Amino acid sequence: MNTTVDYFNVGELFGEEYLLIRDTIRDFVRAEILPTIDQKAQRHEEIPDLMKKLGQIGALGPFVSSAYGGAGLDYMAYGVIMQELEAGDSAIRSAASVQSSLVMYPIYTFGSEEQKNKYLPMLASGDCIGAFGLTEPNHGSDPSNMETRLVKDGEGYRLNGAKTWITNAPICDLAVVWAKDEEGKVRGVIIERTDVGFSTPEIKDKWSLRASRTGELVFDSIYIPSERLLPDVSSMRGPLSCLNSARYGISWGVIGAAIDCYQVALQYASERTQFGKPIAAYQLQQKKLAEMITEITKAQLLSWRLGVLKNENRATPQQISMAKRNNVHMALQVARESRQILGAMGIVGDYPIMRHMMNLESVITYEGTHDVHLLITGQDITGISGF
Ligand code: TGC
Ligand code: FAD
């Protein structure tokens, strides 16, 4: 039996440093996540002190300079970290994605020196939990039509509106929120938990990402001092650049979930006997397993190449869309097929597959739906917008 999940020796393309990072995060997931994740997901609870734990292993804003508390690593390292975290659960990767790519990245890239010094170290350590508000009740795939408004008021601004489906909203200490100003320009603002008029109702009873909290961000005429405006961006380029970073990380993360499902299915198929033979001996099951490892291998190579391009600052948003779309779909297919290989055992919490499968139903929708990413590719190759 060949249990490798690195069929094309992709690991050899990485330097020692990345393998060390991979093993460190893998050990963390084994010790801190795997023992309780099923119970937490079943009970709709998060892992206690998750963000601080992620901070301690350098998984928050790894690409942020050490001058601001980050690990000063590159994008390949970020990808490897995401892969290992999501092998544990998408909720763990989600926490790290949002904090790193959607909260730290915009402050690091578009923030003032004061904002970077004030917020980045506490976000990197996990002492402060961030959220990212782009999606609104009436605008999910079309955030450019957002209704949240920022209106000048004396030395500062007033913020009115609401964001929904926001990861970590109920537990966030601050949020990077995108709103339109009086000129219709998209601006990023930092909201703090104690701001008067800020509330974060929770969205309950999800069947997916049950170890992650999701909610709304509601702004009832919140006063925003002007120093909380991100100074260096005033268009949709702001939020969409954050998405480039997060989507890149997801393209890696879901490979971790897929590998976890595949490994469990392969092991189970070799042990489970029906009609006198291990089910792995039957061609129908071999087809499933062979196609899974093929698709995982293709995804690994896609993300590795994207990592090289990202490190060289040459990865286009369209390339990132293709990788996010392909790899999430791949992981969801692997999870669905793996679950079938386990028969009835595939639906219980003794195995991680159903949990991964349910999580991936969110991952295929957030950070741009499967359809939106196809339309991005379609627009790129034809020059015609299909939106
Ligand atoms: P469009 O007219 O094409 O462009 C408007 C401006 O933005 C620029 N731009 C980008 N810049 C950087 N990166 C990108 N990927 C960019 N795409 C476009 C563009 O150059 C232009 O700039 P400027 O300066 O000329 O104004 O934009 P559009 O309004 O037609 O929208 C395009 C579309 C549909 C692709 C975009 O809106 C989109 O991606 N929609 C999907 C929304 C989405 O992904 N939302 C995610 C919310 S966050 C989330 O889900 C977090 S889950 C986290 C977790 O828990 O892990
Ligand atoms: P809609 O945009 O209403 O789409 C519904 C369907 O219509 C989809 O199948 C879509 O593909 C399709 N569709 C839309 N437009 C077109 C078109 N032009 N052509 C063809 N088909 C189309 N958002 C944040 O801002 N921050 C977060 O932290 C965050 N976390 C999330 C966490 C979870 C668990 C989930 C589920 C979502 C989260 N989101 C977050 C929101 C997420 O980004 C949106 O759900 C996503 O962008 C899709 O928006 P929507 O749900 O409104 O779907």
C-alpha cells in the first residue's frame, strides 16, 4: 500500500525551512486541535483561546514584517501554514485567514504608521481578534454595490449600515469595515469593540464551520475619528486586494482537508472487508481513490506554482481565482467520495470526513463563490464580463 499524499514529490520543491514550518504546524494541529475538534464542532463551540494559540506558533500575519510583530515569512510559508491548519478543520484556517489576510493585510498595506504600530502587534499575538466586513445583507457577490455609508461629521465620520456572514463577528475586538463615502469612494475603517452604536449579533445553527463563530456587524451611527480611516486606498482595490491574499491561502488550505479525507478513506478501504475482500480490492473503490490522489496532486502543483508567482509579486487575481475555485471544488469532491467509501461510518464524528465536507460547503461559497471565480476566468479569457 502506498500511503503517500505527495505523489509527485512536491515536497522536494520546498526548501528545508518550509518543511520545518509544515511539521511545526502539523504538530500543533495534532496536539491542540485534533483531540477536541469533533466535540467542539458537534457542540457548535470554538476552540478556547484559539487566536492566542495561533499567535504563539506564528500563524497570524506570517507575511507581516517582524517590526510589527509578524513572522516576516513569505507567501509560500503562508500557504503551507494554511494547508496544515485546514487539515485540522476549516474553522481553524478560517480564523488564521481572516486575521492574517483580511485584517492584518489591509492595515499593513493601506494603514498609517500609527495604525500599524497600534494594531498589528496585538493582532499578530492573537491578543486581539479581528473581523472583516465586506458582505452585506443585499450584496454578497456584488460588494461594489454596498450600502454601508461613511458621512463626514466634524473632525471625523459617522458610519451607518450592516455587514453579515462575518467570521468572528461575535467575538471580535476590532473590525476592518468597507463603506462608501459621500463621493461614492470605497473606504476602509477600523471599528473598535467599544465604539458606541456597534453590535455583533450571532448567526446560529449553522451546519458548516460549526467550530467558528459567524455573525453580523451592525453600525448605528458610529462615530469614527479620522485616524481610524485607512489612508492609502479609496476604491474596491482595497477589499479585493485583501481577498487575493485570503483566496491564495484557501487554495492551499483545502488541500489539507482533502488529504485528511483521502488518508482516512484509503486506510478504511484497506481494512473494511465485504464479500470476502477488502473494499480497496474492488475497481469501483480504486477508481475513487486513484482519482482523489490525482486531483490532490494537481492541486498541490497549482498552489506551489502560485506560491512562486506570489512571492515574485506576479500572481494575478485571475490566477488566484482559478486556484481557489479548482482546489475547493477538488477538496469537496474528495470529501464527498471519501464519505461514501466509509459507508455509514462516513457520517459519524469518529472520522473527520463529514465535518470537512460540511465545512467545505461554506468554503466553496465564501471568498467568492464557485460561479464568481468561473466568471472571473471567463472575463479574463474572453475580455467580456459575464457578471
Ligand atoms: P471591477 O469593476 O472589476 O473592479 C473594481 C476595482 O477593483 C479592482 N479589482 C481588484 N483589485 C485587486 N484585486 C482584485 N482581485 C481585483 N478585482 C478588481 C479593479 O481594478 C478596479 O480598480 P479601480 O482602481 O479601477 O477602481 O469590480 P466589480 O465591481 O465588477 O466586481 C468584481 C467581482 C465580482 C469579481 C468582485 O466584486 C468579487 O470578487 N466578488 C465576490 C465577493 C467576495 O469574494 N466576497 C468575499 C467576502 S470576504 C469573505 O468571504 C471572507 S470568508 C473568510 C473566512 O472565514 O475564511
Ligand atoms: P449571492 O451573491 O446572493 O449568490 C447566490 C448565488 O448566486 C450563488 O450561487 C452565486 O454564485 C450566484 N450568483 C451571484 N451573482 C451571479 C452572477 N453574476 N452570475 C451567476 N451567478 C451568480 N463575508 C465577509 O465580508 N467577511 C467574512 O468574514 C465572511 N465570512 C463568511 C463566513 C461564512 C461561514 C460564510 C458562509 C460566508 C462568509 N462571508 C463573509 C460571506 C461570503 O463572502 C458570501 O456569502 C459570498 O460572497 C456570497 O455572497 P451571498 O452569500 O450573498 O450569495
